[in-house]
Amino acid sequence: MSGAGVPELTFDVSDASVAIVASSWHDAVMSGLIAGASKVLDEAGIEYEVFRVPGSFELPLGAQAAAENDFDAVIALGVIIRGGTPHFDYVCKAATDGLMRVNLDSGVPVGFGLLTCDTEQQALDRAGLANSREDKGAEAAQAVLAMLSLLNDME
């Protein structure tokens, strides 16, 4: 089962500014992911803004714009659900590769909260909703804050 072995992440970055860049498709799933990330940021006292992009394919450009506009970290949230064509594979790869490129090229940590699921139920199970088993929005926020803290410690 996914979620087993989740690490306990710690961070001290209360003065950080974070952008949540979120896809607009699959509203119920996205609402859960954004709520999970927002809760982590609120609990940590982190300032943040939410920016919506059309779809997951546009997440890398949204993340790049946030990195270029002085946000200390970016949380990218989206969901891609497999259909009957290769579209799923192309969009998953493009979005994943693009987010990694923003992460490495900018030096700004990018939290990876992109769900790539075979079914809508799998996405709902990971969205942090009342009946979900996991909260990938919260996990992406925790990971990006831990990474930002680590990078600050290395300076």
C-alpha cells in the first residue's frame, strides 16, 4: 500500500513565501489537494498564494513563473487520470519532467503533488478528502518545506 513508511519531516521556514500552483481539472480532487497543502502551510505560519493553471500540462510553466517571481518554494498540485489513449502517458511525462526541470534550473524547491492515477477512485483516495486514505497535497507541502529548510541549512 502506498503511504507506508512516510517519513516524519521537520522544518523551520516560517518566513518563507510559497506558491501553490494547481490544475483546474477534477474539482473535487483538486479541492482536497489544495486544502491539504494549505493546512500544512497555515499550521507552519507560512505565507502563500494559490494560482490555478488550466491543466496538469501547464503546471511546469506556472511553477517556473512562481520561481521567477521570488517565491521561496512552489507546490505543484494536479491530477491526471488514465483514459483510453496515450494522452495520459504524454501529459504525465511532460508535467513530471517539466516540474523537475523547474526544480533544478531555478534552485527553488518544487513540491510534487501531481497524482497520476488509473481511476478517479484512486485520485479520490489520495486527495485528502473525508474518506481518503492519503493526503498527497499535505505530503507535497511537507516535502517542499523540509527541502526549503535543508537548502537554507546548507547556505
